[in-house]
Amino acid sequence: MANAIYPKYKEALLNASANSALTGTGTTGLYAALVDTGTYTYNAAHEFYSSLSGVVGTDQEIGSVTLVGGLIDGADISYTAVSGATVEAIVLYRKNAGANTTWRLVAYIDTGVTGLPVTPNGGNINVAWHATGIVQL
């Protein structure tokens, strides 16, 4: 699977749906989950975080998010003391104060990320986004 924006997220943007803005922080921020593709398979019908399986480690908020010309960019992230299954992809999602059944999936990224795939060994996993940005709408 190549990198993709979840179609349900595109629909949410076009409908100006709640919990679709990516400019918040903390409980309304943009987050990244490490994913084992042996457990989770991208599906264009997936809409919310509750559809994910195979999440490895603790999800990280992406700081300093910028949105310019449809390009999503933000600060590099670091996952600490990660153990578990091999990580082959990252899923971006928009968190909110509600249940994970309302956290919108934004993008599935499995190519163009230096260091993926990686087998966690209890150490840190650092994600440096591509110099041109994270993903383009």
C-alpha cells in the first residue's frame, strides 16, 4: 500500500464536519500511531481510530503543525522505550476529547519514512518527516 489520505477524512473536510481541523494541540491535536501491518491493513472505509489494530508503543502528538497549500507538516517525533511487533506504517489521526470512536483517521504512511520498517527493541524510535512535509492533500 502506498501512502494515502483516508477518503472518509476527505469527506469530513468537504462537509466541514466536527473534529476535522488539524490546527489544535493537546486533546485536539494531530497524532501519529506506529502500526504493525501484520495486524492492520489499510482500508479506505476506515474513518476513526477505533478501526485501527496493531498499534505499537504510545501514540505521539505532532507539534508545530503547519498547513500550507494542502501540505501537512510538523515537528519530528520520538517514541520512547518501544517494544512489541515490527512497525511498517504510521497512521495520522485527529484526536479530540471524546472516545476514540470519534478520532478521525487522516493519513496512512508506509513509504518515504526513514527507518521503517523497524523492529522495536525497547529503545526509542525517532521519526523524521520528509524535508518537503509529512503528506499532501
